[in-house]
Amino acid sequence: MSTPAIDTKDDLIYKQFLDALIKGDRNQCSRVSNALLERQASVQDIYEDLIRKAMYDIGELWEQGKISVATEHMASAIAEALINEFYVKVIAGQKINQTVVVGCVENEYHQIGIKMVADIFELNGWNAHFLGANTPTREFVQFVEEIQPDMVALSLSLYFNLPYLEKMLQAIREEFPELFVLVGGQAFRHGGKEVLNAYRNISYQPDLKSVELFIKKINNHG
Ligand code: B12
């Protein structure tokens, strides 16, 4: 029988991780996440059950005034550093000659979620070009023109940035009427999915598990 995957939802491990993140103890965060990985947790589980959960808790602590903006910035920097640590593992698999351009729309500075999404594409054989936060629409479209990807993926965390997403979708549709667009991010927790109905070849996915299922379907059926 194979060893069961380590429980990334283990409260004690999670608390150790969150405490270290708040204290700015990057070493300890790295130790906890790497220990989980060695004990057979997947990169996806660590991203979602450990790092995402901790960043959501950081958001609540900040909202309640229990931690400062500076601490929140420090935690974000550590979260991104941890994701970078996994890169060697993320790119280790075989490539399948499929390319995706991923990024945040204009005025959107939350880039940790879409960075994770980029890695899920890489883990499934794709080449992901990660453009990061606040990408100007014109620059994004120009980059797509140069790269000619098989798909683009856009992230939106703030509901009030919805007009920028629409601006981006319109610009993409004008230049690339058939290009497939994947959309996600926590802005859609508050509605806004109806905006997507106006476009063809578009899909919303809420989390990494559903992103991975979506990619696997494409990999299997083209
Ligand atoms: C870190 C952080 C920041 C950092 C971001 C740094 C960085 N490098 O990314 C900084 C300091 C820039 C920031 C700024 C602000 N922030 Co902020 N921030 C956060 C925080 C604490 C964590 C964000 C995060 O990394 N989450 C973890 C990731 C992994 O989760 P995720 O983004 O949801 O991604 C997952 C899914 O949504 C999905 N997904 C994401 N993108 C995509 C894309 C595709 C294609 C797909 C398929 C899936 C997908 O997959 C991911 C994995 O499951 C959140 C709290 C929270 N609840 O997230 C607040 C939060 C998002 N911020 C908030 C606010 C208000 C702001 C500011 C307006 C604050 C201010 N007054 O200046 C500014 C806005 C800046 C801007 N214009 O974008 C609010 C938003 C409230 C709302 N209802 O809209 C939150 C929720 C905090 C709160 N509790 O109030 N923030």
C-alpha cells in the first residue's frame, strides 16, 4: 500500500507555518513546506492548503487591525519566495509544446494566486509566461502577439477592477477572436461572472484543483 499523503490541513503544522509567516521567519516557513513536500504532499496541496490559507488569514488579521500593513507585505514576500523555491520541482516534468501567458489586469497588484496558477500549467507540461501584477492592457496584448500562446490566463482579486478585466477581454477579442481565456481570482466571490457571458472561449475556474482538472482535459482532448 502506498504511504498516504501528508495532511496539509493538520492544525499544528498549519499554526507553526502561520506563526512563522507573521514573525517573518522565512527559514521556518521553508522548513515546514519542504518537510510536507518530502512527506508526499503535492505542490498543489501546499499552495492551496498552506500558503493560500495562511494568506487569507493574514488578510483577516490585517482587516481586524491585529497585524500591520508592513507585516502583511513581509508575509507576501515570503509567500512568493516559497513559491519560487518550488520552481525546480515545478519545471521537472516533460513539456508538451503548449504555451500560456498569465498575468493580472491593470491596477491589480495581487499576484500570488496567478503565480500559483502559472505553476500548475508548468506542472502539467505547459510553458507559462508569468507577467505578474498590474499589466497594462496594450502591453499584454502586444506580448500575446509576439508569443502566440495557446491560451491566456487572467487574475482579478478586486471586484472594483472588473472594468479593467472587461477592457482586457475586449482588447484580446479584437486582436485574437478565437484565443481561449481562463479567468479566476477572488473578485468573483462577490459576483461578476455574468460579465464573462458576453465572450466566447472563456472559462472561470475557482481554485488550483479545478484549474488542474481543466488543463488535464485539454491535454487529453486538445
Ligand atoms: C497580500 C495582499 C495584498 C498585497 C499583494 C502582494 C502580492 N505580491 O500579491 C498588496 C499589499 C499589494 C495588497 C494591496 C491591496 N489590497 Co490586498 N490582500 C492581500 C491578501 C492578504 C493576500 C492575497 C493573496 O495572496 N491570497 C492568496 C492567493 C493564493 O489567493 P487568491 O488570490 O484568491 O488565488 C487563488 C484563487 O483565487 C485562484 N486564482 C487566483 N487568480 C487566478 C487566475 C486564474 C486564471 C484562475 C483560474 C484562478 C485564479 O487560484 C489561487 C489558488 O487557489 C488578501 C487577503 C485574501 N483574502 O486573499 C488581501 C485582499 C485581497 N486585499 C484587499 C484590499 C482591500 C487591498 C487594497 C485595496 C488595500 C489598500 N487600501 O490599499 C490594495 C489594492 C491594491 C491593488 N490595486 O491591487 C482586500 C480585498 C477586499 C475585497 N472585497 O475586494 C483583501 C481580501 C483583504 C481583506 N480581507 O480585506 N494586498
